[in-house]
Amino acid sequence: MAKANSSSGAVISASNLSLTFETNDGPVRALKDIDLEIGKGEFVSFIGPSGCGKTTFLRVIADLEHPTAGTISVNGMTPEEARRKRAYGYVFQAAALYPWRTVEKNVALPLEIMGASNAEQKQRIDRVLELVDLEGFGKKYPWQLSGGMQQRASIARALAFDADLLLMDEPFGALDEIVRDHLNEQLLKLWAQTNKTICFVTHSIPEAVYLSTKIVVMSPRPGRVADIIDSTLPEKRPLDIRESPKFLEIAHRVREGLRAGHAYEG
């Protein structure tokens, strides 16, 4: 059962966290001995091979999975308390928009659940659609938008109730490289404007290095932290920074961390 450990002022604090799934074929160790702290305003990417527990750890933060050992706190609360207080927004791999609702009605859904007034809903919807560069698209339906625009609408929905923490599970993985680059640039601008703490799952080394202040490299199952890399890139990052020696140096360390992660024994 998840417990809070509020000894630190970190937004996310995990100590000796493990998670084992019981299956018909026996126990599956998804996470093992995770020790991690994420500070306010950080952009932290999680990278590792498929099945290493990146998404599982995000789901633990969101109270969608429950650790079998160790402690975790979200803003000093248990994940369950954080969920009940709507302390985070969650962006899934697929946009998961309701096709019968317009963009603005999709964005409004969490506000409706919260019981926000119509005036407050309109104000927040207008603000977040502007943040994700979708002004003028509020009356459109999801099927009228490109894949990249649908994901921006999904991000707007996660931002609508203004939580300080944004959890993003490989939101751009299904998009082509040109669209992905554009959304990476937009996400960095959004992060700079809002000062949110962002936890971001990705399989892409360039994406992780380009976006992050900190990169958590995970080993194959059971998922462990193989390396934690603090980025030394400047805050303002044009796309061509990816050709700079500093960028390539960090990307090399991530690659080495992924290789080293395979040395762990299950």
C-alpha cells in the first residue's frame, strides 16, 4: 500500500519503491527499489526499454497502480490524496477525446466534474486553448483535427484545472517526426509559461535530452533507476541545439545508461 513520505519538500518523493504484479503465471516484478526525488518546476523524462516500468511508475504517482513496498509522496500527500485533490493532470499516449464533444467541451470535462461555473469554465478553456495554440478551434470536433492538434487538445484538458503537476505518458510517440519536433518546441514554451512540474515518458533519446532538466534512465524489468542525468543545456533550446556537442554528450550518457541498465540482474 502506498504511503506518503513527506520528509522532503520534493513534488515527487519515492523511497525503496517496488511493485510486483500477481499473475496466473506467477509474480511479475515491474519496479524494484526506486529512489527518486523530483523538485518543483523540473521537467523529468523517463526513458528505458519497453516493459521497464516507465508508465507503471507514472501510474503509481497517479494512484492508478499501487506499490507493494516502499513509500511515495505527491506534494507531501499519498497518491490517493493527491488524486482526490486533483493535484495532477494526466496526458495519455492516445488523445482519448470524446468524439461527440467539441474541443472546448472535451477540455471542459474535468471542470464540469469539479462543478466550476460556466463563467469560470469559459475563462479557463480560453486560457488553455491559447496556451496550446488552439484558439479558434474550440467549436471543432476531434475528427476535424490532425493528430498533433488532438494531442494539444488533450494537453489543454489536463491543464484546465491548473494542477501544478503534469504527467505525460509518451504523448507524441505515434506522431511523425516533423509534428513531434513542433510539439516538443511548443511543450517547452508551455512549460516555461506555466512553471509546471512535468513527468514525461518517452522511448526517444533526442526527445528526452531536448525537453528535460533531468533524465531518469531505467533498466529492463524489474524497472530500476540505472542513471539520473541532470541536463546542462540552456533553458532556451532551438531545435538545432540537438547538433551541439553538449547535446550529443548528454545523449551519449543516456545511451550508455541504457546499455548499463541491461547489466542488472532480475
